[in-house]
Amino acid sequence: MTRVSGVDPTDPWQLSGAEQEGRRQVVEYTRFLVEQVPGYERAFLIASAPRIGVRESRRLIGEYVLGKEDVLSARQFEDSIARCGAPIEDHAAGQRTIWQYVGSGDQRPTGRTYGVPYRCLLPRGVDGLLVAGRCLSATHDAHASVRSIGQCMAMGQAAGTAAALVVSAGCRPRDANIVQLREQLAADGALIGPD
Ligand SMILES: Cc1cc2nc3c(=O)[nH]c(=O)nc-3n(C[C@H](O)[C@H](O)[C@H](O)COP(=O)(O)OP(=O)(O)OC[C@H]3O[C@@H](n4cnc5c(N)ncnc54)[C@H](O)[C@@H]3O)c2cc1C
């Protein structure tokens, strides 16, 4: 129910303010439920989250930047290491949430998925580093789809598998053997596409 938007989470003052606002909303929603919604008359607040959750903050610019068109066209990539069927879920516009589904851009699910390229985990201009999860290389719109928990876990598996392979091969992450990486992920049960 709660929502705090328009905050720069890299600014500690704004982040603290957002946390205060979130707690204020929790108290207000509790009051509203108790006073207005039948069945909640004897409800009371036990706890709230220790920290406010942040959907989006810093992320790297990688060898590929996943974009809105990739999501909406259900694009597949030769170096896909994960797949995603989650819609673009954009919470940026005030109190509204806008959903745009993979493969159509409409508000209805299509059942299609797009691929998450390995290159989104590879920082431009930095060697020996892979990222996974929320800090991958993606635009604001694509990020609003690909940051989902299942995909963050899949990226973590891919980054870990890639790290093991490149250490064994004695090469840099950007020189990983993509065919071998995808074969290993598939052998381990990862769902990597195609659609
Ligand atoms: C309010 C909210 C609702 C959401 N709802 C959904 C949903 O319904 N479904 C869904 O799929 N996704 C949802 N998401 C998105 C999803 O939860 C996140 O994108 C995803 O969990 C991010 O995973 P991550 O591993 O990249 O990052 P995190 O889960 O943020 O993990 C990063 C970890 O690194 C730790 N860390 C940070 N700095 C350091 C450091 N210096 N040293 C050591 N550790 C450190 C942090 O403590 C944290 O445990 C939601 C997000 C928010 C904020």
C-alpha cells in the first residue's frame, strides 16, 4: 500500500526522509484500516520494515544496455543467460503504476519472454568484474521489468557460473566462451530461452 516516489536514494538525506515518510504512511494506513474497514477493528501494528526498499538506484553501463524495445519485442540474444517474462512495471508516475507486457506493450500478459544478454553483466571499460541483479546494465524502462526477483537470481547464477568458467580458462569475463556458458547453465537447469 505504501509508496514514496521522486526520491534520489543515493542521497542519504533524501533516503532518510523517504524512510520517515514510509513509516508515516504505515501508521496512517493502520489507522485507516482499523477505523474504516470491517474486520480490522482489533488490528494493531506489530512492526514495519527495518529499511525502506529501493527499486532503482545506481547501475552500471555495460557492454549492452537492455532497452524498452528489447522487452516489448520479446527480443532474443545469442548470449542470453536468463529469460524474463515480467512486464515493465513503472512506479515512477506519482501514484500510478503502468504495466506493459513483454511481446506486446499492452496491459495483458502474452506469455512471451525476452533474453537477458551476458553483456548486461559486463561493465564497459572494466575488467575482472561481473554484476548481477538490480545493478545490471539497462534503461529505466527495461529495468522496471528485468529487476524482478527470479531474474536477479538467474543473473546471479549466470555470473557465478561465468566466473568459474573464466577462472578455469584463465581468461577475462569479457572473453568468456558464451556457448560453453549457456551449455553449463542449461545443464544446471537454468531457463535461458529461446522464447
Ligand atoms: C518495494 C519493492 C517491491 C518489490 N516487489 C517485487 C515483486 O513483487 N516481485 C519481484 O519479482 N520483484 C520485486 N521487487 C524487485 C526486487 O525485489 C529487486 O529488484 C531484487 O530483489 C533485487 O535483487 P538484488 O540481488 O539485485 O539486490 P538486493 O536484493 O538489494 O541485494 C543486495 C544485497 O547486497 C547487500 N549489500 C549492499 N551493500 C553491501 C556491501 N557494501 N557489502 C555487503 N553487502 C552489501 C544488501 O544488504 C542486500 O542484501 C520489489 C522491490 C521493491 C523495492
